[in-house]
Amino acid sequence: MKEDLGLGFLIGGMATEKPGSKGQAWFCTTGLPSDVVIEVDEMSFHLHKFPLMSKSKKLHQLITEREQNPRARTEGIEGGGEEEEIEEEEEDLHHIPLPDFPGGAEIFETAAKFCYGVKIDITARNAAPLRCAADYLEMTEEFSEENLISRTERFLAQSVLRSLKESVRTLKSCEDLLPLAEDLGISQRCIDSIAIRACSSDLSSLFGWPITEATAAGEPKTKSASSALWNGIDAGIRRKSGTRSIATSAVADSWFEDLTVLSLPMYKRVIAAMRAHDLSSEIIEGSLISYAKRSIPGISRTSRHHAPAKLASEPEQRELLETVISNLPQGKSSSLVTTRFLFGLLRTANILRASEACTTALERKIASQLEQAKLDDLLIPNYSYLVETLYDVDCVERIIGYFLEGLQERSAMVAAEDDGGELAIRSPPGNNNNNNDNPLLTVGKLVDGYLSEIASDANLRPEKFCDLALALPDHARVFDDGLYRAVDVYLKAHPRITEEEREKVSSVMACQKLTLEACTHAAQNERLPLRAVVQVLFFEQLQLRRAIAGTLAAAAAAAGDEEEEGPPPPPAAVAEGGRREGDTWRTAIRENQVMRLDMDSMRSRVRELERECSTMRKAIDKMDRIRGVGGGGERAGGWGSFTRRFGCKFTTQVCDSHQRTVVEPRKSRTERSP
């Protein structure tokens, strides 16, 4: 292979033919015999001393020492009986070993070409090794003009440090050059460059071109006051502020991926520099998540990242995970980080046995956005050998506790801004009737679904089930139908629990908050204890009476509206609206007929409930009389004793979903059981 000035190279296995060559040899094909051999790692470079001495002060000194001390010519040559032949064949060669040469034989080859005047290609990947090699060889400007140190420094300043991607590539190459790269300030300059470039929210500062939402979406270019400028020229691209465009997301994801190639110590320094430059928490969080996905296999079930070629050990993965979690911003995550991924981090932390501080921080972060979670997210497998349950119920209970703490803190802030007032979890203004906007109600539905899922676990104790069901306050549920379903599943899966435990499990639901459909099912449920069935019957009767009363009131109001007569309309208006009034009248008749049928159905249901209650009343009175005669004590009133025994108290309303939801412990249900 011919290069400029006739420089070329030949690599071959010369160990048996060339003494001093440990594995391979590199020859300069200039036509002149070599007079110096430079040994770097397993490679022997057969070169000429004058080109090297003209650029490198270190090589100049070493070659001069060899010339002044002829005995040093064969220094480093191994061999016993063959030493005389070696001296005869290479009496004119100077053997100079260069131990610990930065970048190895490949970088020395590039430096040697530079000494011969060959044009070399400096890139982001070899700039740092060449800069370290130039410092090792002392290729300074004082020794020769336009030397390798100045060339590499100029490339770093003009090309590498002006681009985030190039800075990352150079920083990656510095990992094998420590501590020399650190002493020369190369790694720190690259880190600062990455942080500064990442701090800019403008895509033009990241990649030198004003990529905006319009160009990414293929929109037509229109001139406006907010159009992007490139070198002072109107590029005709509208810029939308306040939104994270598709192009911005794509570019951010691109350099997020670039940072994942860094080692953990170097990446930690980059994150610290980003924080020092006040980079937005959204960007830092996105970078951390990308790094975790790339470095820890299996952290996300939907991850498309390929597993790293060399898997880290368990302690290394644990350190990496704890680093990522400790650097995550507190509070709710940005749109880049989903709650599902945070639960994936939590599962991985449990598998790797991360520190308690690490898991607590992650649980608190999940709790800050628990309303965004899905049922599958809460189903965290239990990795402990000390707990027999299938899922980690204790972890979910802790997350719910942190969630309520967060609501209290936010409510306290709202109350402080309002100059006092009740500690309440308020719905957003203008959406007081929308339950989906209330995070507490959303979490209530989520917990009910979780209870129904884990209730079939044979190892789930009644106390743990009740603790989790009562973890949320009463106003976290508009209706207790979901809680009733969980209770029914638990009683079905645990038929051998005692009657006292059955009553305790059933007491977690409020019968007055069951819908008519749930009441109808519960009244016929043989798995429920008698106390719960009686309560359900009473509250179902109460709801039916209220429904009938409301229906009658609505019918009376409709009849009153029909009887009202206004001033006689003109004949023309009567002619025009005759057909319309006839249609309205027929519609009203049909609605009244349907309403009467509903009322008849509800009346029959009420009569049936009254008959059942009457039968139960007679049975209870008989039991009280027998108990009074047998015990000789004072006999309590039959029906009053029944209501006191079973805790059936009528309230003024079944459920009010529009009340202010106050965060307070649920003591009423736990004290309901005798």
C-alpha cells in the first residue's frame, strides 16, 4: 500500500524472522533501510530516526541516548544463544520500547505517519488518543511548528466541542486514556460541552440547523413573526413555543441514546454537570431512563433496546440502578417517563436487592403519579422468601400511604394559598362533577381492582386484606361495588375462615354505598355473614323508597306542567304547531306509561323486602324472648335490639359524590364491628 512520500506498511507474523518483534511488524516502504525499531504493545515499527526526531522531543532524546550509549541498542531484545547473531544483523538498529503508550499501536501508527508528513484523518474518536499520544511523545510547538499537539487541540476546539454528538464520542474514547486524558482536561471539556449543548432547548444550537415542528411534520413553510432564522436568513419555518414538538422529541431521544455508551462513572459526571448548568429536569430524567433501559436488561417489558454485548454483574447493575434512581427528579415525572416504567424499575430494584433508601425514593415517586397507573402495574411479584403471598401487598400499601401524604401536602399548600380553610383534596376548577379528574377517586377504583385480583390468593390473611381495603378514606369511593366484588372473591377463595373473620372482611364495605344491582346480588349471596345481609336489605329498601319518591315527584311535576295553561295562541300558530303538539303529547303519554310500570315494579320489590324484614323481625323477637327467659335478665326490645346488634342506621342520603373529599383515616368502618 503506497502513501504520500512513498510511505507504506506491511504487517505480518515476523516473530521468528525479526528479533525483537513480539507478534507483528510494521515496515515503512520508502525504499530506505530502517534504522530504528519502536515497540508498542505487540507491534514493532521499523522506521527512520530523522523523521521521528524532527517532530518528537521524547523520541529525539531516546534515540540520542542510544547513539551515545551503543550498549543500549540491544536493550529489550530477548534471546540467549542467538544474541550474537542478532547484534550482527541489526547492529545499526535502535530498539526503543514505548510502554503504556496511549491508544496503543493504532494511534502510534497515525502519529508516525504524521512525523513522515503524511496527511492524517483526525476524527472525534481518535482526537483524544492522538492528543494524549502527542503529549506522551512531547510533540510541542516549541520543538516543531504545526506539531501534533496544536493540530489536535485545534480540532477539538473547532469540531468536537461545538457538537454534542462529537463530544460524546470523544468522551467515550477518553475512558481508556485515564488519567492522562483527565490531566490534559480533555474529558472535562467534553463533559462541559455536552452539558452546555444539552441546556439549549433550541434544536439549531444542538445540530446547527433550525429543525422545528413544521419541518418535522411536513407542513408548508409560511412566513411569520415567529419564523426561525438561520444565519440571519428567514428560513420560513414557524416556531411554536410551549410545546414539545415531534422533531424535538426525536432529536432529544437521539442524543439520549448517544449518552448510553458511556461508562457509569463518566455518565455520573455528565449528569452532575447538567445539574450544575440548571438543565431542565425533563431532559435529565429522559436521559437517565434511556441509560437505564440500555444498561439493565429486562427493565421494561416493552423495551426495544437490545441487551448490551457484555452484561454487567449483579453488583454493577445494582450500583447503576441506584445511581439512576437517586438522580431522578422528585415529584411527578415528565411525559417521557411513564408510570409503567417506574414500576418496572421497582421490580428490578427488588430483584437486585437495592438499598432501602433507593426503593423508598422510587415508591414515593410512583405515589406522586399513582392515578396514572394501571392494574397490571400494581401486580408486583413477591421476591422475598419470608412472605408467602403471591404479590407484594406491603409495597402497594406503602405506595398508597405515600400517595395520601402527597395529597395532604398539596391540600395544605392550597389551604395556605386560600388563607386557611378545610384540608381538602379539591377537584380542578370547572370539573367538580367529573370524577375522572379527582386522583383520589381514580386511585380508589384502582385499589378495588387490585383487591379483586389478589383476593384469590390462598395465603392472603384477612388482616392484610382489611388493612389494604381501609387504607383509603371513605370518600375515595363514590360506590363500594368494586369493594363488594373484592370481598365476594375473598370469601369464595377462603371458605375456611372463621365467622368473626368473615364479618371483619365484610365490614370493609359500606352497605349504604352499594348500588341497587350490587344490593340485589348481595342480598342473595350465601357467602356473606348474616349481619352484612341484613344491612344490605335495609339499605336496599331505603334506596327503593327514595327512588319511588323521586319518581312520584317527577311525575307530579310533569303533570303540573301539562295542566298549566298559557294565553290562547293565535290561530296561525295553532295551525303551524298542531302536529308538533300532537307528537309531544304522545311522547309524554308513553313516558308516563313506562314510569308507571317502573313504579309498580319498585312497589312490588318494596313489599317483598318488607315481608322479608317482617319475617326476620318475628324471628329475632322470638330469639330475644327465649334469651330473656333463659338468662333471667332484662330483655331488650326486639327490633331495637336488632338494629343495635346489626348496626343498621339510616342516613339522610346514600352517597354524595360532590362533597369535598377530606383526607382522614377511616375509623368508622373499623369500629363498626363489635
